[in-house]
Amino acid sequence: MTRMKCRAPTRAAIAPASSPAVRRLSRQGRVTLLLLAFCSPQAFAQLDPEFARLVKDPREQKMVIDAAKLSAVVTEHPCVKARYTIFDKFSITEPLVFDKSTGALRSGSWRQAIHYTGCGVTRVLNVLVLAAAPSIDARPLLPGTTLAGPRLQVDVFKSPALQLRIGRWRDPGCTMAYVSDTAFVDRESAPLPGAASPPWREVWTLAACERTESITVTFAPDATGTSFHFLEVAPDKPRDPANLP
């Protein structure tokens, strides 16, 4: 078992704007600060109309799909006939702020989920959309149903313990590795003292060339951040967090 600590999520851990994994779109849109932390398809219509129009705009959706196509699991397993469908569900990762005088979307970020199907494979891909006036960027996040935020995803994958683990099981001639899937499993009923959410478990599938390995990642938010540790044996069948009671 390996235990690590992650600070609260910030945009700094995401690839810089110059990264090829970024897709830009100049756009203005009025939004409200009082957005739900997670919006189901049923709650989608209740959002600020301008924000709803923004995420339904064909240009924004193309930007999101283009970013999803840059996910490692897609680029490593290309499928010419693949289809991408954007779910009407997303989560706000940074508060959305607009200019009161112009109505321009000034800052904020949200995560959008994309349904991928192609060549006999079905996946859930995720994209982070970041607003920084006067443009909006999109970049891929880890696939699957992970609850980990953008910063936490990076910290877990780049942690020395996980990188050492990958180095031990992948073939000697292989120099690449990525997360091909994540699956939320379950979460405890109560948070730790000072934490905003309870601990939870996920299964991450790691891929390196032709080899794969699944590990259990346990996340434990507390007053100072989120710690995580890895287990050898995967737990029971993962569950979709959208279907939690």
C-alpha cells in the first residue's frame, strides 16, 4: 500500500495553453455564479440560459469533441468509424464568472463527458473546458467515471509510487504509459473531519504498449487536501456515480 497527499485542485496542473492538447474557441456568454456542482440531464434545463446555449453551441461541442479525440486511449487505439456524443451532464471545477458590464465569460472551468463508440468498443471520455477571456480552451482528462478533479488526476498518475509500479510491470522496451480507463466503485457515508466529501474508491486501468494492469485507488479528502493510496487487488464491480442514491 502506498499513501500520497494531494493539494486542492487548481488549474496549474493542467497542460499549458501552448500544449497541442488544447483547443481554443473565442466566445462570449453570460453565466451565473450560482451553478450546481453537478448537473444531471434533468437539471440541465434549469441552468442559466446563456450558459446552456454556450455548452450546446456547435462550435463549443466541436471543440470538446476535438479535445476528446486527443485522449491517449483514443490516439493509441485509433478507429476511423468512431462516433462521439456529448452527454448533457457536466461538473463545475472552478466557479464561472462573467463581466457585469459586457456579459463576457471571464473565467471558470467545467468538465464535460463524451460517449465514445467505435470498432466494438464503448468508452466514456472526459474533457476539461477552461474559460479565460477572451477565449475558451478544452483539453482531455482521464477517461471513465473517476470523481478525481483535474489536479488530483495528474498528481495520482505522476506520483513516484505509481510511476515506479508502472516501470516494474511494463515490458523493458516500452517507454510509454497512460490511463486507459477509470471506474468509480463506492464511497463512504461520512467525510473525515474538515473534509468536504467522504473517502471513495476507484479502479484505474493502466496501459503500457500491449500490457495492462488494474489497480484500486482509495481517495481520502481531509481538511488539507486529498490523500490517496494504491492496492494490488481490484474491488468488486464498479458502479456509475450517476446512479448513486
